[in-house]
Amino acid sequence: MTGLETIYLYDDPDSQGLDIDYLAGYLAAELPRVEVGVRTDFITHHLARFSEQQRDTLAAILGKQLEGARAGAPAGAEAAPITESAEESHLQGMYVAESLQAAMRLLIPEEEAEMAQLHVIFTAELIGELEAESGPAFGTIGGSRAGVAALGSPTVISTSGLVEAPKRPREYYFKRTQYLMLGAGDYLEELAEQFADRTVGYGDPRLNELLKGYLLMAVVYRATGAGPCSEPTCPLYAAGSQKELLEAQAGPESRICQHHREILDALGRPL
């Protein structure tokens, strides 16, 4: 098991309700031996160490790489949106998680790229994979697979993925389809309120509680290379539905399983 010394959390101003300081405090309590740092958004933070001219050059290069990382986007072309619904207008397309990670990884300085350090990027952008077997917690959206977390270096956690990737109740989709067929799109907000106790929405007040397990998942993956938990009541479980998500992260029986408790205790134990 690889020891962790530092975890960097990167804020995202577009993720409504995200409380990066609260999440940092949670990690610091779970891992008292590990230093947890809070930073502004990933790109702004890492470009700041360069001169203005260098920033302009790097921003142009990065922009092209990010454009190419859009799912379904030909090289050098702007990607069309890939979503299951049009009700969330800010979803402008899906990033291929592996390509997005590769682009972001180039900005991490050498002295912060060691195994003892973990970078966690929060983003409102939707992330996914093109292959059905790839990545934890990926669900089908528009022919691609949307996900919540892409683990690795760096880890990318999508707050939009928390809403869009896990499946909602079948009844929700049935009623939504009816409203759209009848041209009653104005009732979609009312529908979301009706299913609020069984689904997760944008700006959800439970957002930070629901993100805790994915942070721990990133920590365990960095330290051991192991993926999500198989126990549905463990917060490190990769939920396939929003019901599973709510039960694993915030349900009455939610608790870190013994296996992962021992790993986290070992990582957080003072030397």
C-alpha cells in the first residue's frame, strides 16, 4: 500500500452548492496524518506559476486538448452535446474521462506528481467513457457512459455526473416522457420536486454528503490501486442508481465497511 502525504482538492465555481472547505475538513478528520490542501480551480491554479506569455501559449494548447477530449468530437472540431436529456442546458457535452485526465496531468509540476500526492478535481462538466467496461460508476447516456468519478492521477469528480449518471426511478422517466410528449415541459421542475426524496438534483443540499464516498474512493485507489467497494451500504460503493447512491452515501445503514475502514485507518495513522 502506498502512503499518502498530501491531498489537493480543487474547487469549481460552476458546481452549485459545492463546499470545498467542508470536504477538506472531512478528509482531514478521516486522515489526520495526511495534509489536505484547498485550491482554486485546477487550471487557474496551475497556470498561475507561469508568465503571462507562457499562460497564453499553454491555455491555447490546453484548449485544443480539451476540445479533442469531448466524446464524439473529431480532432479539431467542436463536439455536439451528448446527454440523455435537454433539461439541463449547461451540459454542453461529455468529456472522455481518460483524455481529460491526460490533459490535466500535463499541468501538474514534477514535484507534485509523486505517488504520495493526490490531486482531486471537482467539475460541473459531464465525464464518461466510450467503452462499456471502463471506469467506476458509469451509466449509459446518449450511447456513451457517463460517470461520477474518474479515479487516478488526477482524479476527476463530476458534480453533474452525480445527477446524471446513476439511474433515476423508472416512474420518473415514464412521467417525464409523458410531459415532453404533451408539450408540458413546464412541469419538469414540479416532477423533480415530486421525486426529490428518491433522486439527486442540481444544487442539491445533500451534494457534499454524497461526494464524501467518492473522495474516499479516490484515496483508496491512489493508495492501493483497488476500485470501488462491493458492499452497497459502504460509501465507497459505485452506485448504479440514485436509490443506491442515496442509500450508500446517506442512508440509515451507510457506514464504511470494515475492509476500507482498516485501509483508511492505516493511511491516517500517525507514523
